[in-house]
Amino acid sequence: MSGKRDLVVSAIFSLAGLCSSAHAQDVSGIDNEYFSFRGVAVEYGHLWADRVMDTPSYGARFDLGYVVTGVRIVPTIMYWSSPMNQDEIVEFQDRVQALVAKQNDGVRPTLDLGRIDYTDIAIGADAHVVWELPMDILTFGGLGVTAHLMDGDGDVIRGTFVEDLLDSVEPGFNLHLGTEYPITDGMRFYANGRYEVMPNLQYFQVRLGWQLMWGSSVPGEGRGSN
């Protein structure tokens, strides 16, 4: 996962250098008069995590426009579910056995937790620093914060204290980098990659989205604005 993290960070710095040298019109003149709900998108993605198996994700984003010069605020919601890696299950079994042994005069029980599935409902907000490149292409990079509603489940652990141990609300933050294109004045396609960090889980994710827009585009980000 460290290689993927380094790739995302390097890409963000490369984007900053590219945008600083671009001669296209950008969104530097935008201020908070353009801060309003102006679009909604559906997303499909895929993530590669360090504790669960690779899995698809599904979500939505809500475009609130520009709160300050060149900075767009985008709340998001995302869902995924995946089995925990087998080595992670074994490690978790050892922790549970040690916990039970402390409460049972050192007698260590034999456990087989079976398959454990993790489900995540993530609610967050991203701050996009946006530039426009030639051919109406928008690029964005930035940071985001997220609340993850994590749920662990399995046939063996369901209804037990073990399931309670796996259920939690965890904070997270991410670095992201993306690009989008206005297919029409009222429709955009976008793609982005992000690296999400949580206390007990990290993952790299790619998202593709289709966004519906209403109202006028702000100066420097619409079709034919170059």
C-alpha cells in the first residue's frame, strides 16, 4: 500500500506543477457568490485495502460550488462491503482468545470465527482545488475528511460480543486527484483516485462518476471557455 500512497502524492504534486504552467483560463476569479448546491452525481469505484479483499464501491457526490477562490466543496457518501483477509481473521482470533483468557483464569478457548465481512458507509466532504486545462478539461486535487460507519458481520459471530468489537465509527482523511469533463452544460463525467487513511484500515480507491448540473457554470469551467 505504501507504493500506491507514494504514487498518489507524487501525482498531486505533478498536477500542481502542470497547472501552474498551463495557459488556459482557470477559476481563480471565483468567490463565494458561487457557493450553492448545483449538482449531484452517482459513482462507481474500486478499492484496494490492507485488511479486506479488493472490492467495488458505490456512492454519490453533491457539488456545492466554490466557497472561496478556486476551492470547491463536495460532500460525498460511499458504500462498500468485503470479506476480511484470512490472516487478519487469524490475528483477530488471537486477540479475542487472549481477551477471554484474561476473564477465565488464563484458560485460552479454541475459536473459529469463520468468514467475517466488513461493511463501510462513509460520509464525508472533499475540498477540491480546481484548474481548467485546454479543451475544457477540469483538474482537481485536494483533501477530504470522512466518518466511516464500520460494521463487522459473520455467521459465527452474529449476535455475540465479537460482532460488537468490530462495529465502530472511525474518522478518516484522504488525498485525492481527479479530472472531469463537461459533456454538455448540464452533464459531466469525472474520474479520481484517492488514498484514504483510517485508524485501522487504509486503502487506495479509483472512482468514476456521472454528474447532473443545473444553473450556469461559473466563469472558467464551462464548455468553450478556453
